[in-house]
Amino acid sequence: MTALAQTRTWESTQREQLKEFGPLLERLRRHEVWAARIDEVAEPTHLDDLLAFPFTTKEDLRAAQAERSSEHPLGAFQLVDTRELSQVTSSSGTTGAPTYFGLTQSDVRRWGARIGDAYRVAGVAPGSVAALTTGMAIVAGGLPYADGIRHAGGTLAWIGGQTTGRMALGMQRLGIDVLVATASFAAHFAERCEQELGVPARELSVRTVIAGGEPGAGVPHIRRAILDAWGATRVSEFMGLGDILPAMWAECEVGQGMHFTAAPDVFVELIDPVTLEHVPWELGATGEAIYTTLLREASPVLRFRSRDQLQITSVECACGLATPTMRCVGRTDDMLIYKAMNVFPSAVREVVLEAASGVLSGTMRIRKDFEAQVRFDDDIPLEVELRDDLDTGAADAALRAASALVRERLRVRVAIEPVPVGVIPVSDYKNALVYAPGSS
């Protein structure tokens, strides 16, 4: 964890970070595209002064990159000459076309240090042997995560990108004690390891599972299933954004939510997504996270709308870190409407697992009629994967109870469709909770 976050209160950390907006704005105003967006706005001296600045959205970044040139292959927001770039990273593209970001040598070093901070909080330390399961080097969970594991002092075992059999063999031969994976892949991979190795995954060496890339590891039933499958003692949820910093939030050993670990490089605001006003960092508060890259040289981003909806789970933690903790409860761009009710797919999953975790693997997805569908006038189709060797009849009572609990808690109706293991694909990277058949 950074010295800044260790020695200051959260309020003083944010006040200190506000001083970095001056140098950032000076750099941005020397750039034609940024200058046109912010030239009339004064340097902020108070948190609410930031409200005068425009947001940057994913759509802004995609539009800028669609008009890239040979001098600026990463689009109009690229601040440095291409010859100064040391690395290019990409978003995952799970919510549309991927966006690309350049990093200077200084940016690469800072990313490694900050991601290393997150991994230290999540449980990686000298002596840890950490298995990285993604097979895509260019995305946030690829090379940036690999660098972060090394910065945290851990031994990197990048087993992703191989056949499942070779990955499983690596887990066994290398004595892996930290598994880095998405929440859905962590549970799936435990089953595959047993099939490939002939021994339960809990008999391997994994004791800490760091789960990021998608919501889920904070859901009690999913967490319990991961712990049981691996015989682990700890699940640490992990979160970031490729557009900003691949790891900005990490869960400590207390396990009550993710701490912000990206100071001093990233400034985070919490806003009401409707009024766009700031929300205080108080226990139980909810809001959308807004990020500014204070020190990134190649492709800084100002007030980026993440669409991630956070709920503050504590403002003090027994681990001693002076940052609030949170859970990500959904995304505004994932929001569905059942008649007049808004609902997050992640909320549906959590309630269904509360009622029926005994008969479900935990893998599920909502089916749309078409990719752009948001509104449902009929019951929302929900495909759920049954536990292996369990037939529909044996699960019927639990699934009816799950449907009833969703109706009671969320005031929406779901049509639960049980499917056998393997029907819903599980990736080693991100898995969408919503899909439309036939869409790319």
C-alpha cells in the first residue's frame, strides 16, 4: 500500500491529490482536443469544483480512436509522440469495441507499482507463487497484472493461454498458493483441475484466490463455493479498469470489501448517477465511481464515467488502511427494466444463489431477444447451470423458491431455465451476465 494512503485519512488523501489537478490541467491545455473541452474551467481547490469539468465517457474514447491518424494511432486523446510509447494495452471489449491506451516508460513503472500495491493488499507477498490464468497479454488482466504480481514480490506463474490440462499440471507441479482468476473461472477451474489431475482441487496448494475482472467474488454464496472448491482460506475481490488503471481496488484479509489502492496516481469521486452531484464516502452510501488519471503521461483521462455502482461497506478497517471499502453492486450500462422496475443482473444472481445455491453451480446468464434490449414486459429469461449429476426434477423446488425470492426482494419476475453443466460457456477472462443469442 502506498505511503500516502497509509499515513493520511481518506479526506486528507483526497485533498492532497487535488493539488495534482493543476499540473494535469496545464498539460491537457497544451493539447488541442483537451483544451477545447476544459479551457474555460478554473483549477479546482475543493472537491465540488470538479463538478464544473465535463465527463469523459467510453463513447468519447471510442469516437476519438475511430478518427486516429498515423501521428496519433491511439486517437485524439493521445498526448505524447508515438516514439515515446513503451507499451499499448487494451480494454476487454465486453461492452463494445475495445479501446487502446499507450503508456510511456514512466507510465509502465507507475502502473506496475500501483498494481503491486493492490496485489499486496489482496494477499500476494514474497514467497507467494501466483498463477495468472488469463491468456491475453494485451488486456488489463494480462501483462499489467503480471507486472503487478512481480512488484508485490510474488513469483509469477503465468499459466493462462494453455490447454486446461497443462494449466492444471502447472498448478500441481509449481505448488501454486495464490490463484488469480475471474470469479466464474475460479470455480470452473477447480472442477477441471480435478478432472485433469484425478485429485480434488482442495488437495492442491491454493490458499488465496484473487478474483477480479467481473463482479461476483463478494457474493457470499459464490465466495463460499470458491473457498470450498479450493480448500482456500481467503478470497480477495479485485477491481480496476483498463481505461484508467487495471487494479484500483483490492480486498484485505478482513474481507469486508475492497480498499482503494490507486492513490496517488488516480483520483476517485463518488457521484449520484442521476443528479451528478457528489455522494459522501459514508457507510452504506451508493454511487457511481468517476476516475481521473492524475499522473499518466501518454493518455490521461479526466473524470471518466466508469458506470460502476459502488456501495460503501466501511469507512474504517481493522487492517489499518485509511481508505473506505466497497462492493461493486452493478453497472448502469447493464441495468435492465422489468415493466417499471430497474434491476441489476448481478442483483438477480445474488438473490437466486441465496435461495438455490445448493442445486446450482453459480454460473448463470440473462437472455435478451436482441443485443440492445433493456426493457422486459414478460418474465426475464434466466438460464442457470445445475450442479453436475443433478436433474431438473431434483432442483425444481429450489428454483421455484428462487423465483419467488427474486419477486419479493427485487419486485421483478424471472423465468428460470435450468441447463446442464457446460451449456453456458465460461471464459478464463470476463463473462457477461447478459447475452443475446447470435450476437458477437
